[in-house]
Amino acid sequence: MLRGRVVMITGASRGLGKALAGACAKENASLVINSRTPDSLHPVERELAEDHAEVLAVPGDVSVTADVDQLVHQAIDRFGRVDVLINNAGTLGPRVPIEEYPESEWRQVLDANLTSPFLLTKAVIPHMPEGGSIINVTSGVSVEGRAEWGAYSVSKFGLEGLTQILAAELQDRGIRVNSVDPGGMRTEMRAAAYPEEDPKTRITPEENTAVFLYLASDESREVTGERFKAQEFQRTR
Ligand SMILES: NC(=O)c1ccc[n+]([C@@H]2O[C@H](COP(=O)([O-])OP(=O)(O)OC[C@H]3O[C@@H](n4cnc5c(N)ncnc54)[C@H](OP(=O)(O)O)[C@@H]3O)[C@@H](O)[C@H]2O)c1
């Protein structure tokens, strides 16, 4: 149960982020959800509110410092703290070899996938009490470099490193920091990465939330600096 816990989720307009918002709402968490545009975010806010969830929706680009500051400011104004931060927002970028990778897109992907969790985590830490949990969403290509995964893979390698650094820095404050590789799921990002694949061969993000609920709850109080594979965890539940 997450009753009384304030959970902030980036990239909650669709895919995994939306599924996590729904799963946390079912556990009675108070939610702060984010994605870039009001048009994409507000339908999710409405859906959650219809199910009686307590939800604050703050549109903004989490790779932009001013938007991050606004997100945290509004969250603190409403709830006074953030107990759980899920750095989920991400972008795929082009699937081309490094030799052909456009510099502007390289910078954009690193900004969205690596600088964003840095900015947001840095802004949230002062408002996260003991017992807090930070969950960084990584990937299979965050520990194994594969051809044509370019900046996406490099950004996720970096996010694994950020997770380990933060885990060491925040341990004495009772804040845990872990990463989760969700594995292939039926989402827009997966379809863009694997256009030939039949999406039905992949689980939905709604079927892949168990490890996130575990890491958000007190059950994982002693767990920090670890890397989880969501679908392996899901099978053990
Ligand atoms: N799907 C998979 O198979 C898979 C596998 C491994 C890892 N992952 C990881 O899982 C996470 C979720 O993936 P997904 O498949 O659910 O992706 P998705 O369907 O493409 O959704 C991405 C979400 O991130 C938001 N977003 C993107 N850039 C943003 C930014 N700069 N600021 C705020 N929000 C932003 C998007 O919202 P707007 O466009 O509305 O802003 C959307 O809500 C990502 O970190 C991804 O790398 C996914």
C-alpha cells in the first residue's frame, strides 16, 4: 500500500509512465504526473481523478531547468514533500550508426534521458524525507552496447552510473536509489525501435508494474544501488 506516499512520475502521458500512475493510484498514493504538453497529460489526469486518485498534473519538459523547478515547486506547494521519484520520461532518438548520428539529436537524447534525471533528482532531494525512493528507468542497452542504439544506449549507461553515485551519496539519509530495466513492452517507443515486431508479442506496461510498486513501498526499505529487471521480478510475484 502506498497510502500517504507522494509519488512523482515523469513521462506519464502514455506507455510505462501512465501504467505506473494507474498502479500507484490503485495503491492510494498521491500523485504528481508530468509529460511535455497539457494536451497529452490532462486526459491521464482526468482518468486518474475519475478513479478518485489525488493527482497533480504539471506539464513541462524535464530537460529544461525552469520546467523542472516549476514541477518541483508545484509538487511541494500541494503536498509538502516527494517520497518517491520515478525518472521514467525518455526518448529513443535515431537508430543509426555513430558515424551517421546527427550531433543535434545526440545532444537532445542525452538531455532528455540523462540530464533530466540529474536536474529533477537534484531539485527533489531537499524535499525527500528519510525512507524516500528514487527509481531510474534504464534499459537492456544500459549495460550492453549494441550497434545502432547510439545516444539512447549511452544515456542509459550514464543513468546506471548516476543511480550508483546517488545510492552511495544518499544512503546515510535513508534514501534509496535503484534502477529498473523494464524490458520490451507494448508501447510507442518499442514500436518505433522495432517496427517489424508484432506488438502483441510483448507484455503491456500495465502487466509490468510489480517491481516499481515494490521499490516505492517500505518493503524495499533496505534496498539501494541495485539494478532490477522488471519482467524477471514480475514472474516471481
Ligand atoms: N518500451 C520499451 O520496450 C522499453 C524498454 C526499455 C526501456 N524503456 C524505458 O521506459 C521508459 C518509458 O518508455 P515507454 O516505452 O513508455 O515510452 P513512450 O511510450 O515513448 O513514452 C515516453 C513518455 O515520456 C514523455 N517524455 C518524453 N520526453 C520528455 C521530456 N523531455 N519531458 C517530459 N516528458 C517527456 C512522453 O510524453 P510527451 O511526448 O507527451 O511529452 C511519454 O509520456 C523510458 O525511459 C524508456 O527508455 C522502454
